[in-house]
Amino acid sequence: MPSSVMPTPRRGDGPQSHAAVSAVGLRKSYGDKTVLDGIDLHIPAGSVFALLGPNGAGKTTAVKILSTLITADAGDLHVGGHDLAAAPQAVRAAIGVTGQFSAVDGLITGEENMLLMADLHHFSRSEGRRIAAELLE
């Protein structure tokens, strides 16, 4: 995945400045095959972002790294303001990741899906309803 297709990180108070996700110089190889070669990206907090590209471009690898499922070979990486290398548990606590195809019932509403997720996160019924209502608003 060439870095030219990714937004350039903003310079300012640091790599994670106002970013939900910040990656500078993200690299990953498997043996002698380089799959990510110096990716730079900055996703501002509160934005909607789509990672698009052909099969084999490295999209899944980048998401796996940024969600702490696999480690990067190099890069200054921050998610939710947390350094991926120094605080992977804090990153995991700050994010939710789902695959391309939803693992929840497609016949239930968005609110019902949120309430299901709240249950899975062990929120009380009232807290789950409050959070779901807030997010839906």
C-alpha cells in the first residue's frame, strides 16, 4: 500500500495530535516480503474514514496492527491517543473493531445491536440504554 494514497499526518503537538489514529512510517514484512512500506496516516478524531484498495494492498494488515492483533516492524503508531507499542491494553480498551461482514444479527435494529454490544461489555441494563441513546442521538 503506497503511502501516497494515505493522508499525510498533521504536524503539531505530536503524532497523535487531535487524531483518532496516527501512523508515521508504518512498516510490516513477512520474511523477505514487505507488505506495508512506510505508511503515514492521520485520521482526525470524530471523522469517518474508509481504507480502500485492491486485494493484497495491505488494508487488513494495517487494521490488524492498529487494533493490536499483530505487531508492526516499525512506525510511530497511536490509537485513541495511546502509543501502540507502549500501551496496547489502553488501545484495546479505547476501540471496537468489526470485520467486513457483521457478526451480529442483521434482522435486529441498530439500537438493538448497540444494546447487545453493551451487554457484551458488561454494562448494566440502564447504562447500556443510556450509552446507546447517546450514540444514536
